[in-house]
Amino acid sequence: MITEQYLKTKEQVEAAKANSPYGQDVCLIAVSKTHPIPDLMEAYNAGARDFGENKVQELTEKIPQMPDDIRWHMIGHLQRNKVKYIVGKVFLIHSVDSLRLAEEIDKESKKAGIISDILIQVNISHEATKFGTDKEEAIKLIQDAAKLSNLRIKGLMTIAPYTENAEENRAYFSALKNLSIDIEALNIDNISMDFLSMGMSGDFIVAIEEGANLVRVGTNIFGARDYSK
Ligand SMILES: *Cc1c(COP(=O)(O)O)cnc(C)c1O
């Protein structure tokens, strides 16, 4: 099942790329939170090399149990006191939404002698329940965090509202793409807008059409999540 679903999602990603005016390459992140290692291995054997998790403990438990050519993505809200457990272990942290968190990642990266790549999470839809900065805060945060030497800002991430109709999120995706273009034009040292992380199972096709190059897909690959366990 997972093999077929992964391959089908991969095909949908390729098809959606053809409808994007930006001609971007797109990386499909298999969001494996709550799912057991054998399920992750099935996706791996189908070709998945990028995996996303949203909890530090689950992430650090899974990493040593999986092949080491995987790129791990931290996509969930990150508490400062947990940064030390993931620095050096993940390819990209998608969910940085405050200067204090950026400073903590910088500090731990310095200790480890590495530079960490991060995205700034923007609450582009202004949903009260979501983490993330608003547009104006995002620019200020990027200007401040750009001064941190063991951190590299590589782009933006957003979580769009849950909807049955992906078209409802098109304007949010397009707004985030435009924000990334505006930030790129500021030419701030030490930052790039290489990555735009947006789109989940319900809306990744629309997100790609609006310029996403990292899509985070869980349910469509692994099936529904069971939080009772
Ligand atoms: C769980 C999660 C996803 C995947 O959601 P699906 O709807 O299952 O594809 C994507 N992004 C974030 C930040 C998540 O927490």
C-alpha cells in the first residue's frame, strides 16, 4: 500500500510541476510522524529519502533505526530546550518563528561546530491556532537572525488551514511565494530563499503550482494517523 501511495504521490508531484510558472524542482517529504519503522522502511524502499517528523523525541528515536542516507526534516513546533537534541542530526528545521529560537539553534550549532539550515515559519493565513510569524515580523526576524553566524536561513515555510477544497489555499501559497520574492530582493547577507515549504496531503498540488519546492505529505503516503497509541 505505502509503496503504491508513495509512487502515486511522486507522480502527482511531477505532474503538478508542469503547471508551475516557476519551473522549480520539487522535493517530496514523506511525513512519517506516528507511523512505525516498518512503514518508513517501505517508503524508503519505494525511493523516499526525505522524511519529516514533528516531535523531537520521535525524531531522535527513529533516526538511528533508519538508513543514514536519509535527510530528516523537523517540521513541528520546536521548544528551545529541545534544540540540542536535533542540531547536527537534521537536514533542515522548517519551524523557526522567533529570534530566541534562532539564537538557541545558533548557540547549539556553534557548540557542535556546524552551521544549521533553517526556514522561517510564516502564518500567512493569520490563523489564530497556528504557530509562525506574520509577514512584517518575518522580515524583521530574518534581518536579525541573518547576523547569527552558525545559522543559515534558506527560505520560508507555512501551514495552510485545513480545507476540503485546496483552491481555498491558493491565495495563501501565492502570498508566501511573493513574500519570498520580496525578501530575496532585499539582498540580506547570509540568507537565501532557496526553499519554499508549503503544501500537505490535501493541497500540495496547488502549492506546487504556486511555487512550492518542498511539500510535506503524510496521510496520502502512510494512511490516516492513529493518535490513540
Ligand atoms: C503532519 C504534518 C504534515 C502532513 O500532513 P498530511 O495532511 O498528513 O499530509 C505536514 N506538515 C506539518 C507541519 C505537519 O505537522
